[in-house]
Amino acid sequence: MLFQKKEIIYSETIGVCVVDDIVKLSDSRKDTYYYYLLRSVFDKTKKSYIPVENHTVQLRNLITFEDALALQQDAHFNEQAELVKNEVGYVLEKRRADRK
């Protein structure tokens, strides 16, 4: 799956993030690769360069509003990783903001 600039996605390493840019980087052999420049939406100092192709870090679309509600209402929600809780909060807040 290819992501576009300015798209909000989830990275298993930094959580909810924006695809800030897609950059071209070269290695010592002069091979060129494309990387996503990801920035956390919660902490602008957190950024990550992830190869567009053949990356090992899980990148995915955000969960749906319905999935966020279900996770929030789950009895074990407080046991979830902080990045997951942040994603749930982001999705729910975005939905509330979009309805105003």
C-alpha cells in the first residue's frame, strides 16, 4: 500500500503520524530509494524515515471510528499500549471535530 503526502496513518514505531514527505535518498553505491518521512501528530520532534518499499515497520491506515469505540469500551482498554490508546483518542476526537 502506498501512502500519500499529508496522509494521517499509523506506524508501529511512532503511532499516529503524518506522511510529511516522500524523499529520495541514495546510499554509498549511489542506489536511490524512496522513503516516507513520518512525523508524530502528538510529538513534532518524533520523526522517522521508512522505506516506501520493503519496509519491516508496520504502516497502516488508522482504525475506523467503530473500531475505536469498540476498543475504548473494551474492559482491557487500559492495558493497551500507549500508542494504541493515542490512536483511539485521535480517531474519536477527529470524528467529534468533523461533526461540528
